[in-house]
Amino acid sequence: MDERAALRLLAADLPGAGDDAAVVDGLVVTTDMLHEATDFPAGTTRYTAGWRAVGASLSDVAAMGATATCAVAAYAATELDASELGDFVQGARDVCETVSAEYVGGDLDTHSEFTTASTAIGRTDDPVFRSGAKPDDLLCVTGELGRSAAAVLLFESGETERANRLFRFTPRVEAGISLRGVATAMMDSSDGLARSVHQLAEASDCGFELDWDALPVHEAVSDVADDDAEARSLSTYFGEDFELVCTVPEADFDAARDALGVPLTAVGRATETTDILADGDPLPDRGYTHGDD
Amino acid sequence: MDERAALRLLAADLPGAGDDAAVVDGLVVTTDMLHEATDFPAGTTRYTAGWRAVGASLSDVAAMGATATCAVAAYAATELDASELGDFVQGARDVCETVSAEYVGGDLDTHSEFTTASTAIGRTDDPVFRSGAKPDDLLCVTGELGRSAAAVLLFESGETERANRLFRFTPRVEAGISLRGVATAMMDSSDGLARSVHQLAEASDCGFELDWDALPVHEAVSDVADDDAEARSLSTYFGEDFELVCTVPEADFDAARDALGVPLTAVGRATETTDILADGDPLPDRGYTHGDD
């Protein structure tokens, strides 16, 4: 059973689950476990790991259109090294600072593998769910795609400093707040653009048509991809970019884009059917899923 | 470096850390990572694991005197088995129900070892810290001690059904709320009574005198301990009982005890010195610390 099958099994039981973060009593809450084998390539510094682990949870808060209140992280390593732990905490604090949240500590453990579990908490009385997309809404993404895919390839080729820098993304909390009240549906791109679009379609009961040429591809992707097809694949399916993927009524798009501190790009449009197409061809529901390999 | 050394190193940097839960903006937040090798003896069901993992975090919320709002958990196993996962979630939901909190889901991952990380969130504008004990306050504990120690020994001897039952404790949220405004200092006994008393002493800058005969020992302890000395040791040093350890002014004790739905037992008294004694002998600062073995 892969993660999505397990999540489907649980969704019926847990009404608060099934979106980027659970909503309860004016709070949004989200937790993520990351570990060395699957999430931190060789060369990832503990500073970057702390930044990225906590940033992944803050990205889920952003995807609800909430303000970010605070984050905690559990840190487990084969041995507790003071310098590594200090670096991790510094990274966690610094990413919190970028979104005006407070890092308030966590738990320590020894474990057979470097493992972190971060939880972020935000506030909003008006969360943006995945389920509100309407036909003809523009499908939009913040920032650029492929950044993490490029980083992983750069780790493999030994360019660890640049890779670490690319791995330390700014969670789109400010953009999420700005899009609240405008976006009809929103989530983050942690599982890749393709999977995100499929999830928005399922939650909103609509289809999508994407325009390949509109995709905002991160400049680092061209340095690692052999050709345009690979660049597109890295930007669409790899995921872990932690950009926002949302739908915005066409009439609101220009104002929403101009109000944002980061780029907002329309890459397609919601449709009446349930087909999910890119330049007319079916877009595979393919991406990063824990537990399926 | 063991966990306490690492925590000391971090405490200076993280003002929100160093108590049972971090306090931020009217919320208390706490996270705990547990894993098979150290926290779930062979025979522990996934239902019990879900109950206990989330219960451990709810216990930290209780120790702040806060109401419990919600909890999330990350669940990682070597493979995602639907039945095991369902049992875990049911246990997590059921322990939340005992304290009127909502279990709102979490994250799934595959991992080399069964590992959970739970986070609980509570609310209070008036948290009880570890630092307020005054000389002559009575040192009190809720419920009974040694329950988890007995359970671990029962797991070893194959009495898994009884052991699982003992492992599923009720977090003392209701008692914590009742003690708010009365208790001058409070924490939970997750690291054992002895270590808790040392931590209260350090935070409150006082000493303690314990009375061995006053210790409320769980009835299961007598079934697994060979003699009174072993029973005392299991009740004092093993920990993971998740009872509340607090200090209460003597004048308030009777009313506080009578208002509680669970037993509240005075087991000693805070003192002016920094000595920590039991029946006149030094009480070792010994207990359960991750990372020191």
C-alpha cells in the first residue's frame, strides 16, 4: 500500500485530514516526517535540513492561506552531536524568521537514521481548501518549478554548496495570505505540479488544461537537464518545490499577480470535464509518493 | 552527548523551550518522537502505540495546565499496512477523546523502523511552569507510579494483553486544568519521579524532601517486583507514567485534592536548600534519558 492509498483509507475517518493542513478551531496544523534516505541527499548540511524540514511544514500552512504562528521539530540522529544539532536548530529558526513565525523547539532522540518530524501551526478563520476550483479559473503557480530537482542532481554531481542553497526555499506564507479571498482552491507543490493538479481536480471535481510553454522553470534546471523534455519532466513530476498551486478567477488574476511579492504565473485553466491535459495530451498522475518504491 | 546535555545547550537559545511544552501566543505546543527499539516493547499493539504516542504529547499539554485542542502524528513503518495504520489512528483518536481533544491526522512515511512523532496543541493564557515552587509547598503526584515499569516487565513475561492495557494511560489534562491557579510548579513524570523532582528543583531553585512511604505505587508493580526495594525503584526511576508532579501550598492541598477526579498524593515538601532527599538520603538524579545508552 502506498501513501496515497493509505491516506484515502483514512480520509473517510478523519474529516480534518485530506488538505495540506488540518483545520481546527481557527488553527491550521500540519506535520511532516523526513529522513536521510529519502529526503536529505549526501551533502545536505544540518543547517539546510533544519531549514527544509521546518520549511516543508510552513509551506503547508501557506497553502491554507494562513499566517504562520510557530513550529516545532523532533530531531533524531544516530548520535547527538552538539554542532550538528545547533546547525539544525539555526536552520529551523532562520526559515521561521522568513515567515514571521517562532521556532519553539522540540524533542530529541537517538535513532538508526537521521530523522526529523516537524510541525507547523498557523491561524486563519478563512482557510483556502483544495476543493473550490471552478471551470475557467486560471491555474497558477508561485515562483519557479524544478528547483529541488535541480538541487538533487547538483548534490549528485558534487556541487553541494549550490545544491544546499537551492534546497533552502522560502515558504510562500506571504503569498498564501495575499491569495486568500482570491484563490478558489490552493495547495502546495510538494508532490510535484502534475500530482498537485490531479489532487486539485479530484477535490474540486473539475479538469485542467495545462500549457507547457507557460511553465515557469527555475534557471538551475537548464544547467542540469540535457534537453527541454528533461527540463519539463524535472519541473512537473519531481516536486518538493514547495510553491503554491492555486486557481484564480480570470478577472482577479492581474490584481492578484500585482499584489504578490513573488511571481504568479498562469499555466493553464480549470475545465468542466474531468480530463487533465497538457497541450492536449493526458498529464500523468505521477510524482513523488512515499511508500511506493 | 546525552539528551539533557543537548537540551541544556539549546535552552539558552530557545526561550520557549525548557518546559513540558513551548508557550507561544496563547498556545502550548509539544512534540515527541517515539520508536520501536526504545518505546514500544515486543507485543505492543499498534492501537496501544497510537494511544501512547499521542498520549505522551497530551500529557505535556496537561503539565502546562492547558486545555487540549488537537493532536497530529507522523507514522512511519517499514511498510504501510492498512490494518496496522487503522489501529494506530484509532488509538490516537481514542486517547484524544479521553481529554476532549481532536485527532486531526498527520503524515505517513516508510522507514527502517516503526517510528512516530506526535504533536499536541493546547490553549491557556495562564500556563503553569516548572519554576514556581516555593519552600514548604507540598510535592504532589496524581494517580499512581510504576504503571509503565510494570507494563514493560509484563511484556517481557508474555502478559501482553495486561501490559497493553497498562500502557494506555489517560493523560491528566482534566487534573492539570483543575490544578491551574493552585499548583505553583508542574511537570509530568515522563522521565520518572526522581528526575522530575530534580528538574522542578533546578527550575524553581529549591530543594525537596521526599517521604518514601507516601509514594502511591500502582498495584501492578507488586505483581512484578521481587521486593519493596524493587517496587520503589520501579516507581521512582523508570518513568513514562505520565502522571503530573506538582507543588501545591499546604493550605490549598485539601481543596485541590478534593476537586480532582483522580488521586492527588503529597509525597514530600519543597525546602530552602538545594538538597534533594528521600527519607534523609540523597535521591539520585536517575531516570530515563534518551541518548545516554
